[in-house]
Amino acid sequence: MKLPFKLDDDAQRKKLLGLIVLSVDETIEDEFRQLFSRDDAALYHSRIESAPEVTAETFAGMNDRLADAARLLPASR
């Protein structure tokens, strides 16, 4: 079965925005999608494991995993 498709030629020209989301955050992707619903921008997100309660200490504990979460985002062009 063949399905029609169109390549996205504009992807090379879009501004890319990467967002690392806390695993306990259930709303920010939708909020950012609304804020950045532009034809010239592409929004990508990755998640990082976080404690149920975010404090300065638990936030600091995520520091070692931040680079891993960032590597899951698409590479810039």
C-alpha cells in the first residue's frame, strides 16, 4: 500500500526550540505549543526524571542527568 506524503522543505529554515521537561510536569508541553505556534519555529521536548516535589535540592540532583535529556533532542541543523 502506498500512502501520499510531502517532505517538509521548510524544516531546514525553521528556528528550533528544545525544551527539557520535568517528569512531574503535565502541562508545559501544551503551554509552550500554544506560545510557540508559529510557522517558522519547531518545538521539541525531552523529559528528565524528577522527584514528585521539586525543591532546590531535588532540582540540583537532576544536574547529572541534564546532558542525557538534552542529547535526546534533535540535533541542530
